[in-house]
Amino acid sequence: MFGKFFLKVRSGGKVHFDYVIAYRQAIGIVDLKALDRFMKTNDVDKLLLIAENPLTQGTINYLNDLSWKEKVEVVVTDRLLKTVSELKKKYREKEIKVINLDEFGERPFQYDSC
Amino acid sequence: MNGLLWAIIMLAWLWGGYFIYGKIIEKKLIQPDDSRSTPAVEYNDGVDYSPAKTPILFGHHFSSIAGAGPIVGPIIAVLYFGWLAASLWVALGAVFMGAVHDYTALMVSVRNKGSSLADVAETAVSHRAKVIFAIFIWITLVLVVAVFGVVTAKTFIGQPQIVVPTFALILIAIFFGWLVYRMGVPIWIGTVAALILVAIFLYAGDIYPISLPRNATLGFLASSPSMIWFVILMIYALFASVLPVWLLLQPRDYLSMWLLFLGMGLGYIGLIFAHPTINAPAFTSFTSKGGPLWPMLFVIIACGAISGFHSLVAGGTTSKQLEKESSGKIIGYGAMIMEATLATLVIVIGAAALKWDPSGKLHLGYQFLMNKSAGGGPIKAFAVGFGQLVKEIPGLNSKIGIYVGMLMLNGFVITTLDTATRLARFVLQELTRDTIPFIANRWIATIVTIAFAWYFGATGSWKTIWPVFGASNQLVAALALTVVSAYFLGVKKPLKYTVIPAILMLVTTMGALLYQAYKFIFVVPKLQIAITALILFALALFIFLEAKDVFIALFRTQKQTS
């Protein structure tokens, strides 16, 4: 945990990841906006978007306008968590980061708690 | 005066305000243009951005902004300052500030591609403003967890019959979520099944009340039975806040919406049948146990008049579902007026359905029911008053009314507990992800949040924490109004409609925080609350100064251009 922090300081703020695995039942523009910031502030080789629902045309259009679209691979599965867990195992030798998109980016600022 | 008559006068003012002042705001500031695509239409991704029919979006937005806040605040304020003082603040605050805040926050987000207000703050003010805004939100959420945890724990002591249905509501929500989202059961069947289960557990709670022994403790964690309940609630919040959103948060919010509509409907129908005479004083005093009328009344009633959290919903989910700009007024402005309608019902319950008894001996008396040493508090007082109204409806009795009222409010409070813990965790993770990844771990972030909330809850009472929470919530509103004002200045719209409420709320809430700091340093030493108040004050001052620079720069640019 701290290792990543010091690595980030050394490399001028960017951390290298071989794979970033981002998952949510349905992935939309809000998720892509959050990932856009992450991709621009880190050095990512491949971004795997794992979802239960296929990306809609609106989401695909937005994705196509992003500078890092070439690095994206979309995986649609009906076993979301199992697929994520399998991918984590598959790439355990690599530098990976797993992102639960339900808890990432703008979503914290969407609810009224009282 | 008759309570029903006062409610009618209030509703006439509030909804008159919607049609008259709402129209002015629409015309002068928003100028909706339905030929302009909203983000919901332009970016329709079927996930967050998706046009929704106006009545459906109104229901979503209203149930998102209305919870325990507009009930707890007014019930305290009537006791401290009298029903007329509380009513005037709700009436004026909602029409001229709260609804303007919600409507403008919604439409500024719509005009900024559905961005959250934190993002608008970054664009319109600065990146630092966004970070400070996030820190502010986190501290406010910690206070929310503490105050609602303490309030609920008190209810379990005073009304042990409500323990079973309150916790059952959580399991029912999980069951509902599993039925609807995983098993594909139609939503109406799930709803009916859930509501039947709620009724069964209400009955079970009456037969099997759960009380803790009077001298029960948990070492340093809890020194009394109510603190044991508080610790149990904190443990619940710890685990519930990491459950998937679809499993608990979404279904429980949906069920709470039904409880909200059921409660409001029963309350107003009961008011028509009961039409009780107001027996509480219109005005008590310029000073009370809660502090001086200014600034404390304006922070004790936060959510019923103006609430900063509404801007999160407006710029979060609602702005991404608005089908056309002209619907913004009914959703943004109208839902806040509807929340003030709920606050009005609560004020009438306090003023007319309960008996004003300063001796504190009468069991149906307001003062007795609010007495924490008798296991009372705002939830119990509201529920008993609600029961007094509901019992007048043919076929119902006060016992059913009390349980429904208490379950409704406890349901909201429990919702608040885990939603606030979850949000606080998210915000803390976002704040520390790049700098202190150790804290960004979801369990660590949750434990840090809960630990602070426990510390506040264990060393303070709801009476001491509530005003600080109210002040911080109102300050979020003042900051949101500052952000939208910066936006309106940039697009050359008149500023008085948003800047005047922003300044009034800024001065009032900063005054309230300073008063709290003074009180908890010099009068009743509670350093943790005093320090929190001072930190919030400093953060607000920082954003204010940051925004001031932006305003000056924008004014200069406009002057040079003209």
C-alpha cells in the first residue's frame, strides 16, 4: 500500500499498471469520466471493463472519444464477481489494480444521506 | 389557533411561493429552453444518463432528499423557540433559499453536462475548492452518523417494541433486493410482499420487545444500555456500508419512499380528522437551551428549510435524468417545497398533537417525550404526536400510529446511518486514493469514519451534536449557492437571487459554528465538538476567500469587456 505511494512520488505522480480491472453491473459515462481521470494520471497498459450488461451505444460513443480507447477491452459476463476473481488470479504475477466502479469517482457525491 | 388552519396557511404560502417566486427564478436565472438537449438526452447511456418522465423523476428526487432531517429538526425547534418561529423559518427559508438552492444546483449541473457540484466547484472556482468541499462533506457525514446513531439508540431504550421491526426492515430490504434484482420478481409483487412483512414484524415487535438490562455496559466502548445500542448500530453501519448498492441501499431507499408517502399521507389525513388546537406557545424566547434564536434556529432546522445535501442529489442523479429543461422547476423547486410541506406537518404535530407541559411530568407532554433521561428524544416525540393524529382516522388507533411513525423515522435514520457511512467512506477513499492509499482501503476508510462517529457519539449527546451537523449541512448549502453564483456571474445572470441567500447562510452558519465553539470550550467543555466546529469554520472561510478571488476576477473581466 505504502509502496505504491512512494513509487508514485518517485515517478512524478504516475504509477504503472499492467492491467486495470474495472467492474460494475452496468458501466456508463459516469464511470468512463472517473476512469478518464485515473487513466490520465497513471500509466496503464490495459484496461479491462467488466460488466453484466453490454455497453449501450451512448457509452460506446463516449468511449470512442477518449484518448485511451485503444487500451480498453470490454468483457460482458453474467458472473461479474467470479470473472473479476478469475482475472485477478490470471494476472496475479502482473501489476494490477481492481476498481469497483460502484465506489469510484463521482458516485460519492450523488446521494443525500439525511 | 387550530393546527389544521395553520397547516393550510403554511401550504398556501409554500405552494404560492412555488408558483410566484419559482416563476421569477425560472424567468430571471434559468430561462429554460426545451429545444436545448439535456444531458439525459444528449448522453443517454441507459445507466446514469437516461431521460425519465417528470412525475417519476419528481418521486425519485423527493424521496432522495426527504428523510429524517426534516422531521428531527422542526420537532426540536418548536420546543426551543415556539411554533411560529419554526414555521416562519421553514416558510421563508424554503421559498427564498432552499428551493432556489435546489433548483439552481440542478440546472447548473444540467448546463454543465450533468456534472456533480464538486466538479462544477472545480471548474467555476478551483481544484482546491473541490478538495475542501470534499473534506467538508466528509466531516458533515461523520456528524450525521454520530447524531443519528445516538438518536436511534435512545429510541430503542424508550420504545423497545420498535427494535425488532427496525432491524427487520433491513432484512426485508435485502430480501426485496434479492427478489427484484436477482430473481427477477416483478417490482409490485416485491413491494406488496415487503410491506406485508413490515406489518408482520411491527406486530412481532409489540409481542417481543427487546430491552437491555439497566446496568449493562461494554467496557470503554459503551457505558450505558443506550451506548450499547449505539455501538451495535455503529457495527451495523460498518458492515452495511460495504454491502453492494443493489443489495441494501437501492431496495431500502425504495421501501423508505413508500414509508415516506404512507407517513405523510396518514399524517395529513389524521390532521384533517383530528384538527387539533395549537397548545404550544407561538414564541418561547430569544434564548433557549439550544442557544440564541439567531443563529441557532436556522441551523437546528436545516433540511426543512434549506439543506446542502440536496445539491448532491440534484447534481448527482437527478440532473442526468431530466428530460427537458422546463421540468427543472417542478423537480428542483417543487420537491423542496414538498419537503417543507413535510416539515410543516411535523411543526403542527409538535405544536398541536402533543401537549405543551413545561413541568415535564405529563406522559403525553412534549417536554417529557423529549427528555433523554426518560428514554425520549425527537423520534419518540414525533411518533407519539403522529399517533395522536392517526388515531382519529376511522379504523386506526394511537398504538398503530406510534409504531408506524417510529418505524418510518427509524427506517429513515437507519438508512441515513449506513448511507452516510458509505458516502463518508467513498469520499475518504477519493481524498486519500492518490496520497495515502493505506486509508483508501475500503475497510480502513470505513473504520476511520466509524471511529470518529463513535467518538462523537460516545462523548456527546444528540442535543450537542445536532446543531453542529445542522450548521455544517447549511454551510454546504451556502458553498453550493456560492458555486452556482460564480457560474451565473460567468454567464451574466443576476446574482441577487443566489448571492443574498449564500451570504445570509454563510454568516448565520459561521456564526453558529463560532457560537458552538465558544459554548463547548468555555460553557460546557466538550473539546471534540468545539474543535470540529472550528475546523468547519476554517474550511468554509477558505472556500469563501477562494470564491471571492474568482468573483473579483470575473467582475473585472466583465468590466473590461463592457
